[in-house]
Amino acid sequence: MTGKRAVVRTETTAAIIRHARRQLETRGAANISLREIARDLDMASSAIYRYFESRDQLLTVLIIDAYSRLGAAIEDADTACDRDDLIGRWTAIALAFRDWALTNQADYGLVFGTPVPGYEAPEDTNAAGMRYTNVVVQLVADATARGCTSAIEPPKTKGLVSEYRNVKKAIGVNAPDATLLAGLSAWAAVFGAINLEIFGHVDIVYTDPGVHFAALVDMLGRQVVGLT
Amino acid sequence: MTGKRAVVRTETTAAIIRHARRQLETRGAANISLREIARDLDMASSAIYRYFESRDQLLTVLIIDAYSRLGAAIEDADTACDRDDLIGRWTAIALAFRDWALTNQADYGLVFGTPVPGYEAPEDTNAAGMRYTNVVVQLVADATARGCTSAIEPPKTKGLVSEYRNVKKAIGVNAPDATLLAGLSAWAAVFGAINLEIFGHVDIVYTDPGVHFAALVDMLGRQVVGLT
DNA sequence: TCGTATTGTGAGCAGTGCTCACTATTTGAG
DNA sequence: CTCAAATAGTGAGCACTGCTCACAATACGA
């Protein structure tokens, strides 16, 4: 029997988060003001601390929330595809990532932006961050299982073989080095392209960044990673 | 005849920047304190405003400074190479970028990190940002002029041809679409890989990120962009 | 019903960026 | 060399911040 206390608690907790997110969008993480949130909610500024132990903790909650919404978006995009349509899944994942980033720029900035020196993300944060990663890793695993072979050849970089041995152990996927290199590079490119676009380093170059992005995703997926 | 006033002015200006950069490294941009800088410099906090009109302006100066040091690092790496050794230049540029980012993490975060909503970079900032970009653009131009052809084929993404027409005009390089797509993708991958590494999203995957990065750079340069 | 745990309060502390009236000092023209 | 003007430095003060603490109000469960 969830008492009136429990219900009002979840309500105000949500309200605080809602207001924090609004401030995040309009003024950036550095300018979120607990006192202003309290004022907007008609409560004493000190009352906030009954819900969040510090400003940092509020931000951490926002980060986890953002991660999990991103994870959901990526998962949805992936599961909507036929399991065997690897290039379709890759494309869907990449486009969903960009879409989410564009419609949630503040969240994106919070999650993938400059970390504060000394800030150590708590365990749950990292766990939430693994969600979208796992989708991509799974795609690489499926591609390997279905016999996709990368068109590229890994260079004879010193230490690469042993490095990739560790990577394979870390992500739990036994893919050929070529696929690994191609996949990791493709993902880096997707991430990098989105980052450049969101953080505004390419506005003078592209008229419609989405067109170039789509081409980049398709080209890397088919011609570098070798997805079919 | 640089009077005593002019000389002491440049000195204190430099000292303020020095202290600001130190705080940036240890506590992040959000926690730079003008008052503390003033205390460290044994001057009244209000005196800072004789040198910088606001905290934001100090940050802008730090950004421009970072951009220009990055630009210098990239330019040096490039000019140290034989002009005809395209893959060598590409590799040198990419590695120099990563090196600079790793040894100047705070600067990197300031320049390529989350932008503050509403903050409009002044003209000089963008100019400083073009320096390293120009080096990469020049490499693409040289590659085209020397007849390098990309191994990949641009997909038939709707609107890509006209989009790339604009890009070519914007950067002033008349490269084939394949080279353009390959080059932009490669650069996005380099940037993305560095970003992931610096902002700490891959520490569980790689044991030595540098090895993978070197392989990524070489593979993309040779096998995707087609540099020789 | 009543003690307990939870929630809310307002004053207060130490810190911030920034302004302003004011003083001290260097500068360059007459 | 003199002296008004430009420049540099001062400290008090404003409005804001995150956060703490002693205290009061309230819902909860035995």
C-alpha cells in the first residue's frame, strides 16, 4: 500500500529532474541551479537535499537517465530489423544514434562531452552506458557468425595481434582481426561524425550533414566492414 | 619604447592565463575561479577585470590559445614529411592530433567538448580553428592532384552529389566524390577514436589504445582513402 | 495512540562573478 | 619639467550559488 508519502516523493523527484533537464537544455550543465529549481517548485532550497544529496548526484541521475533512453532508442532501432539484414541493422543503429543525438543535444553533451577532472562515474552509470554498446557488439558478433568478411586487411602494426586478443576477450566476441578493426573504425567514424556535427565544428562545410552521414554509414558498413 | 606599463601588462596577462590553465587542468572549465587567480597573484579580485572583461572572455582566450597550439602541432607534423609521401603525412597528422590531445586533455576538452548553449564563438575563434582543418584539407587536395584514387565507391544516397558539390565549393578542393567521402569518413574516425579515448568511453575495451589507433589510421589511409 | 522516521523550513556560511566609486601611478603632450 | 589624462589597482557591496544545521511539521506503523 504505497502511502501518500511514497507517491508524493516520486512525484517531486520526477519534478526536480524535469526542471533540471529543462535548465540543462537552455543553459548547459554548468548553469543548473538547485535554488532556482526549488523556487520553481515552491519549496525551500534546502528541501532539495532530501531528494538528492548534492548537485553532482542530480547530474549523475541525469546522465544515467540519458544513457538509458539512448540505449532504448538504439535497441528499438535494432530490434525493428530482420536479424539477418546486417547492413539494415547497422544503418538503423547509426541513424538512430544520430537522431537521438540531434533531438537530445543537451543529453548527448552531458554523456559524451568533456568530463570533469576527478569525477568518477559510479557503477550504475557505466552499466547504463553499456546498453547501446552491447547492441553494436552484438551486431559484430552476428556478422561474424553469418560469415561476413571484411574487405580490408589489418596492417602489421606492432602489438596489434595481442591487443586485439585482449579486445576480443573484453567484449566477448571472437571476430577476425579484420572485422574487429573495420567495425571499431566504422563505429569511431559514426561517433566522430555525430560529435563534429553536434558540437558545431562542421557547420561551414555541410549544407545537409544528414546526407553525408547516410553515405558514410552505408559506405563503411558495406565496403569496409563487409556487411550484407 | 615599450614603457614599464606595457611590459607589466603583458606579464600579468600571461600570468592570469597561466593560472587559469592550471585550474582548467585540475578542476575543469566550470570550476575556474577568477577570485582565486587574483588571490594567487596577490591582487584584488576586481583588478582581473582590467585584463579580461569577463570570465567568458578569459575562457575564449584559452580556447583560441589551445586552437593555435593544436594548429601548430599539426602543421609541424605535416611539414616534417616529404610532400609526396601522402600516407606518411596522413599518419603523422593523425598521430600528432592524438598526441596533442593526450598531453593536453584539458585544452582538448575545452575545444572539442560540450558547447554551452547560447555561447557564440567570436570570429577569431573560428579562424584559429581553421588552422588544423586546413592541413587536412590540403592533404586531400594534394592526394587528388597526385592522382590517388579511393578504393571505395560512393553509395547512391539521394542528394549526395549536390551536397558534395557544396562541400567542394566550401573547402575549395575539387576532389572526386569517392575521395571526399573516404577522406571525410577517415577524419571522422580519427576524431571519433580520439574523442572516445580522451573522454573515457573505451577504457574497458583497450589495453593500449595507441596500437588500435595506429592500425585504424593506417588502414583508413591506405585502404579506404587510397593514399600512397 | 504515540513514538519514530521522514519531509519541509529559514537562517547562515563560504564561496562565486561582477560593478562602482575611489585612489595611486605611469604616460605623453605642451 | 609640469601637469592633465589615461591606466592600473583597491575594497566594499550586490546578487547569486551549493550546502549545513537546528528546528518544526507531518505521515507512518506498531
